[in-house]
Amino acid sequence: MVRTRFAPSPTGYLHIGGVRTALFNWLYAKRHGGQFILRIDDTDQQRNVEEALAPILHGFRWLGMDWDEGPEVGGPYEPYYQSERLERYQQAAQQLLDSGHAYYDYATPEELDAERKAADAEKRPFQYSRKYMAETAEERAKWEAEGRSHVVRLKMPREGVCAFTDSVRGDVEFQWSKENDLVIQRADGTCLYHLASVVDDYDLKITHVIRAEEHLSNTPRQIFIGQSLGFDIPQYAHLPYVAEPGSKNKLSKRKLEKYLKNADFKRLNEHGQVIADQIGLTTSAETFNPVIVDFYELTGYLPAAILNYLVLLGWSLDDKTEDLSIEEMIANFSLERVTKAPASFDCKKLWAFQDRYMQKLPLKQKTAACLPYLQKAGLVADPAPCEVGPKLTRIIEACGDRLKVMGDIIAYADYFFVADEEMKYDEKAFNKRLGSPEALALLTKFRATLAVVETWDVPTLDKTMHDFVASEEIKIGEIIHAVRIATTGQGVGPGLFDCLDIVGKDSCLARIDRTLALAAERNAT
Ligand code: GLU
């Protein structure tokens, strides 16, 4: 039975690179009909755990990554919080002391520091002299008589190698001569991460430890702990870094933001902020950044697009397939096809996945997914009145592939939901297209033409406009932009005849009248 785990510390946010690691664990478990467990590494937690964990759990739920055991769902190996398992770790530390794999160490920080400095001066790797080690009651009594306090350290091997086979890295060897006696328990009795992690992986019957590459160097000491406690050692798989775009450096918020400032990404960069402003959300710098999953939920990405993009950060089905459904990922995922090279997180590429997934999304689902954005923006009541559904469907149809993320709907649909007298104008477009008396005269004339249109639909409106252009002997550009601004307030948007149709005849005429009055007023001053 395959059992994998993801072990986040409650940091208050879900990092996109963490999701990649969790996804590989989740897929591996699903692929083998096993279980995926969430374990909470909260031993060093200063803040409120529940509060700091909530966004992480929320992120997983939003992405559709369910966990079989862990917070909220429980399971047969409770508790899943390290902070609640201290006694078990203490018992393991005692076992290591009893078997001679660990010792009490009475060195002071100053003494250790002096040893470290001496090693540095001689340019040799620092290895603790074990001068203040106590393995017997007498030795302990001697140091304690001096008023010293102790920690518990592992008595690590000093020669030979630790060799293991990693599912991604292959055969790996670490020399014991470069390892240091690790502290596993502090003076106050609390235990440290490595011990806790190994004990938990064993107690939770984890078969595969699939985690980020930065933990590779932790593995020898963890294997030493596991073997010393008589545990079966899980299979390790260390995934390549999720790197910054175009580099091998680990993905960081600061660098990614810099990358997003590049002109190509201007829209992407500003996107979240525009949406956030519109829905009146006070975004904290913590959550409002593209390294954190909240950003994608806020702007309205599709979870399936995100997961599809993330699965390719270090894994591939073959050399060409890019689009994979969750089912296809589960059916095909294997650790053998995970690469060693760092995988670059490219927002532009993720954006392209989102675009493709959005185009494929059935209209009904798109409508349902867009509605909450309009509600958050205060454009539609919650619950939505029944006429909103068909209207929104029409708008989304008219937007076509302009809608890249759900949040886009706010920019494209705002004017369909506001009252005529509250519609806002894009000032630049207004001045450009309605600044001259000729433009206003044409708009006035066209308003009269519209007023007598009987069948208010796209083909009729289209024909009306073209007939008007022909009889006035003007270019279509001389009237079409003015009509768009007058009826939507914007210089760009979905097809104009769709817009007119959706706004409706009465509102179109009222909006044109309002625009003409406003323009006349402006021209007079
Ligand atoms: N809490 C650890 C981390 O977030 C987990 C490490 C592990 O997977 O063993 O890095």
C-alpha cells in the first residue's frame, strides 16, 4: 500500500512550489490506489496554528487536491500535528540514548563556537570533539555539577558512507566524515525537526517520501535516525527545484515580481491588482503575489490549468504532450519520469495553459464561475436575480476568448450591470471620439435611426449601422467608436452589436442621450 505525505509548516500561505511537491505526492498515491496524507510540521510554531493553516487547507481544497488523512478529516494515526506528538518524539530520543545512538551534550554555545572557529582557521570541516559528551550517569553528574545544561545529540558515524537509492537522483552517497552530530532534543525537552519527521514518517506508515531537493542533504541523518530506531526506511524521491523563470535559482517572490514587471507581463502583473481594486479587496503583500496560490484564485484561474502546468515542472508524459486532464495525470504519473534538472516556473506559460483551458470550458461552467466575481464587485446581488443567468451567458459568449481569467468578467461586464446614469466613461476614449461637433452630430443622427429600429437583435443592428454608413457616405470608424463609448463607456470590448443587444434598446437610447448631453456640456465650457 502506497502512502505519501505533504508536510507543510503553517506559514499562512500556500506556496506554488509547495503545491508542485504536494501534487507529485498526491498523483503518486492516486496512481497506486494509495493514500495521500497531510501532516502539519508545527513544532516551531509561534503563531496561531489554525489561522496560519487555514489558507493552506483552503488552497488545497480550491485546487481539488483532497487528502485522505490529516487536519479536518482525521484518520487512523491521529494526531497529524507535530505539536501534539511531543511525547512520542521524547520517547524516540530516549530510545536513541538507551541504544547509544545519541548522547547528552553539555557543551555551551561558546565552546562549540570556539571549536567551529578553530576548524575554520585550519580549513577543515567542523566536527564536534564530543568533549562534553555524557553517556553514563556519572558523566552527566560531573557536568551537571558544573551547572551546565544539556541537549541531546545524535552520535553519528564518522567514517564510511551513507548510500541510498533515490527514485529521482539514483544512487546517492554521503560521507559520514562530513556530517555533524545533530541536535535532536533541546535543553527544554522539545524535539527538533529531523527526529520528528522520521518518527512521523514511520508512525504514519509513509512508504514514499517525495519532497523538494533541498531536503536531499538531510536524508543521511534521517536514515541514521530511522535505522537506529529499527524502522523500515521509506523510499526517498527528491524533486528538482522549482526555479525562477530562466534561471536555476529557487523561485522567490521578489524575483518573480521583478520578472512580472517586464512589459510582456504588464497585463498579467496588473491583473490581480485591477481585480482586487474592483472587488474592494485589501490585499496584503503576503497573499497578493504570484508565488502564492491565493493570487490565482483571486484573479480566477482554473485549478485544472494550474495543476496541468505544475505537473510539467519536473515531470513529463513524453516529449510532446502538454495538455493532460487530472485523470490522465493520475493514470500516467511515475517517479521514473521525474527529471533531475530544475524546472523553471514561467508565468507566461501558465497563462497560456489558462487561456487554453478557459477556451475549452463549457459556457455554462464559465458563467457559473464568473458570477461570484460580479457579486464580489457588487455588480450583481447575491443570490443573483434569475434574469442575470441568461444575460451573463450572453455577455460571456460575446466576450469570447477575451476572457482569460474569471476576474476579467469585471472589466468586460461592469457596464452591462450598472444603471444607465451610473455608467462610467473612459475619459481618454470619450475625448478622442466625442470631442468634435461633427462626431456629436453623427451620433445624434444615428440615435434617431436606432430609435425606429423595431427588431432589436444583432443582425438588424449590424445592418442598420452599415446602411447608415452607406447613406452618410462615411467610414464606419467615424460612428462605431462613438456608439460604443456612448453605450458602454469604453473604447474597447466585445462586438458592438452584441453590446447593443445586451444593453437593450431603451438603455442604449438613454445612454446615448446622456452622453450627448454630457458632451454638449463639456463643449460649452
Ligand atoms: N516541513 C518540511 C518542509 O516544509 C517538510 C520536509 C519533508 O518533506 O520532509 O520543508
